[in-house]
Amino acid sequence: MKKVMAALMMAYASTAEAQDPYELGRRDPALLLGQALVAEAGWRFHADHLAIPWVISRRATLPAFRRASNPEVAALIAYVSALKCADPARRCDSERRRRMRSITWGMLDSLAPKIARVARDWFGGRRHPDPCPDAWHWGSGLRRSSQLVVQCGHTTNTFLGRPVYP
């Protein structure tokens, strides 16, 4: 039954209007985070969904985001491809990215209630413990010589520390 519901929700998302991340960030930053968590780590709840908001929070302290009205929203939009590709000038949008931006609270609440709770709690001031305090970046299986892999438990993505330059 859950698979049928998921298929129906994704069919709805493919016809729903993709939301502008800048407007959504001003209006409902928690939903923007929920969309980003699904786009970056999928619908099935796991440790990545807990680590990603903390990485975004750390990145929001960088000079590029400090002056924004909401530095975490600015960092989220700049860092998550499903959100930053909404800008037509970037020319990187795709059907999947538009579907991620059309995720609603109804979809999150029914298909991924734990992810919805993480997103709501994060912007509601009830932040969960940081499972990966040394992480400044994440990606799927990526390795960079200037960054060290950070162990964060059982994650799908690879989490990396702050860049160290020689």
C-alpha cells in the first residue's frame, strides 16, 4: 500500500508546480529543508537526514552567506543542486529537480514523517544532536584530496571535513 501511495504522490509531484526556492525559503524554510533532505538523501530516513542540516548550518557561517537575511536558507539554496538549479541562468534544471521542488508537506508527512519532523524541528528551534560535528561537505562517494573523509556512522553519502590546503 505504501508503494502505491508513493507512486501516486510522485505522479502528483510531476504535475505540481515546482516552487521557487527563494520565495519558499522566505515563506516556509522548513519545507525547503524537507525538499532538500529528500533530494540529497532520499525518502527513507537515515543518518544523512540528521547530518545534512548541521553541515548547512556550518556552511552558513562562511562569508558568502553571513549577510543574508537567513544564512541557512542561502547556504541551502547555494549547496543543494535541486534548489540552485531553479535559477534559469544556471541551465542545469531537470525533471527530477523540479519534482523535488514540488514536494509538499502532505507528501512529506505521509511518505517520510521522520524527515518532515527533522525539517520542522530544525527551523522551529528544536535541533537534534549533531551526528557528524566535523563535516563541512557531503556527496555520494566523492573524494577530494583537500578534504578528509569524516566518519558519521551509517550514512549513504560521504561526509567530508573542512578543506585543508597545503
